[in-house]
Amino acid sequence: MDTRWSRRSLIQAVGATAITSATAAAPVLGAPDPRRVPRGGWDAIVVGAGTAGLPLAIFAAQRKAKVLLLDIADTTGGTLHVSTGQMSAAGTRLQQARGISDTAQEHYDDLQRISRGTIDPMLARLAVFNAADTFDWLMARGFEPLPGQPVNGEAHEPYSKPRYYWAAEGGRAIMKLLQREVQAPVERGLVSILLKHDVFELLHARDGRVRGLRARDDTGTLREFTGRSVVLATGGYTAAPALYQRLTGRPQYINMPYRHSQGRGIELGLAAGARLRGIENYMANYGLVLASDDQPTSLFARPQDFPQRRQPWEIHVNAEGRRFVREDIPSVDAREQSLLYQTQGRRWIVFDQAILDAAPPVLQGFTPEDIRGAFDLHPWFKRADSIGELARAAGIDPAGLESTVTMFNYGVRTGNDPLGRQHHPLPIAKPPFYSIKTQATSVTSAAGLAVDESLRVLHEDGSVIPGLYAAGELLGAGALQGKAFSGGMMVTPSLTFGRLLGSRLLPT
């Protein structure tokens, strides 16, 4: 076997292990003896010690509130262990220092534009009009964005102004900062953190108010805790394939989500009569090369799909062999939206020998030799001496692909591409011919619990479930991003809503 490919497989396996190991090896902060944690008298009981739960505890402790954090994991941090940690905020001190004039209203207007009006206006405004204070607080506590930031963004539809930030360590930089900040209130006895506790039931008073919860630790011991309010901050459901399939009607193809994103908050909320919303705004990326046909499976490669970095030489076709989007269109959203409605969310990258020899590598981090080697090893890489044979091997309609290639080559010769493509340096004419299958995937949870402007969870009829709050990804990407990927609109709102709950929204 080619030793280069043995080494690549090893690197990928080690990389996947490194994520798991890093999560397991992270410090277990503020974990007391569960037997000494009071069962009642808490101002807030928070399910989830991650992106929303940690700032909630930090800011609530500043009001002298007593907070109990419970998490099913063996460490704090939640999805920040695996998140890129991308944030967006307008009107920050960093923008001002760099001469960037920006406002929360402009941020909100951009979200309306990018999402085509599909965001939840109330939640989006609550998030963006409080985002600068959240980001400035992180900066004051030592957060360090990458040099040259903020930026407009490229991986998602760009903002009209630079308000997009992240750190070299991604989400782990935010996680470490929050873990450090929560230590002081833990030491003062205002915050207690119970790890490896699975919350499985909410407790209700006779008047319907949520008064506490029941949890099971890793030994099977059952515990009951009561307090003035319960906050669900458990994250999404993207690591729960059965629930993901039930809510989206699609398989969960990739195993990249945080392993504890099991939808527990969704289940607890629904059991309490909560309304679920946002699933109609399900979104997926423009397609990845996965390791296998297993569901879910790991990432094998990312295509170079951004024309700003690499113009496309190849064509992209669906299962019917038809091109469905202009491959060099600058809009990320246009590409993602177009793939969302193709059969099974799949596309094939099709090219010939001349393009393989002349074009920059079509896969990120791959050399031309790496790509050639993959055609001997990976089932999603196909090669054949004719377009028809290639289509049959790849699972594409042969007549459709042959017709598409003929029309594309006509566009190359005449400069009149049927889809208006501008970059087409070579026809697809020199055998052998190649295809690489990609699959649209998503690591965000579109559906979430409905809440009001105070983040109180709502019944199906729109009335408040007293004593129950929610924050973080549990509110759903469909509400905060709409039917689009809006940069920084998962991490920043989670941090912000946790901060707002802790500082002023929760009764203490």
C-alpha cells in the first residue's frame, strides 16, 4: 500500500482521537462531593455547563445568587471543546480602536438581509444589541482575537462591515477563559458544579411552576434539586442521530458535533409542554467528502469551494447529472441553498485528466498526488475512460451527465456558459474522467425551544412555563440565524443570553 496514504489515514485517526482526548483531559473545575451539595435553596439550577451556562453562573454570582450547574459530561465547556468559536458583535471597543464605525442596528439589518427575513426578530435583536458588551467583557478578561480581526467573513455570507472575531484556539480559548472566571464564585461557595449528572426529569409545583429537577449520576444514584428557577442550556441534538432524523427528516451524516449534544434539553422542554420552533430553517453546508457511507461517519476532506480562494475548474452535478448552480458564484449562501434541494443533498465534482494536471488541488490540504491516490482507495472517488462509465460507477444518471458535459464544453468553446459561469479555462474532454462525491451536512440544531424576551420557555399556546428558562443552541439555529448561516450567531448569542440571565433576567 502507498505509505503516504497510510500516513494520511493515521493522521486523521490521531486527529479524531485528539479531539476526544482533549475533551476528556480538560480540567474538571469546581466539582464538589455531590453528597455535600444542598438539594434545595438554589436561585438558579442550570442544566449545561457550557457556552451559556458558565457565563450565567459567573454573572449571577456577581449578584450574590446561588447557582447549581449540572452537566452530563466529565468536564465543563460544552460545545466549546469542538467549536471554531466564531463570534460577531457590532460597536465593540476593538472596532472603535481600529477605526471601524458599526452599530447593532447595522448588524441586525445584515442578519435580516443574509437570512432573507427568516430570523426571529425579537431573539436576534436581544442578541445583537447586547453582543458588544459580551465581547468587550471577554476582551477585558484576556481574550485575544487573531491578528487583523475583526473581518467581514468568507466561510459564510460576509457582513457589510468587519465584526467577525475568533481566536487561534477556536472555542477552547473562550472555554478556558470562562473556566478561569467561574473559579472565584466556586471558591466563594456561590456556584457549585456537578458533572456526570444526567438530568432526566423536571419537577413541577401544584401551580405548574418548574421548581427543580431530578438527575442520575454515573453510579446510578438519583438526586433531586429544587430552586427558584431552572435554566435549560444543554445545547442541541446534532449528536443524537435518531432525534436528528425525527426532527429534520434527514440522516445525521457526520460525527463532528460535540458528543453530548444529545437533545436532552429538547426532551425536557417538550415533556413540560414547550413549543418547538425553527425546524423549517434547517440549513446544511455545500458538501463534504466523508470517510464512508456509514451514518454518522467522520470527515475525510473539504473541497476548495470558495472562488475567492480558488476558482473552480470542475463542474458540480446532482444525482441526475445536472449542474444546479453556477460554480463560481461568489455567494456562499447561493451555493448552500442550491445544494439543499438536490436529491439527498449530494453533489459530485466532475473533471478530466487535463484539469487534474493543470488545476490547483480541489481538496483542502491535499496535494495532486494525494488526490490521485484517493481514487485507488476511497469509494467516493471514481475514475473511468468515458463519461457514461464514470456516471454509472459514481451513481449518477449517465444520460444527464453526458448532456451536461456536452453543454459545459460548448460554454467553454463559446464563452457562453448556460449558467453564466465566468471561469472555465478547460473543457472536460480528456480521459480518464473523474468524480468525487460530496454530502451536505450540518452540525447545528435548527429546531429549538420557543422563549419570550426574558428567555422564559413558552407553552404551545404561547403562555409562559413559570420557572423555566432556556439559552444557548437549545433555542435553535433556525431562530438566531434563520434559513442561512450567519457568522458568529451561535456562540455570541449563547454567551450573551447566559450573561443576561445571570446579570438581570433571572429572579434572585
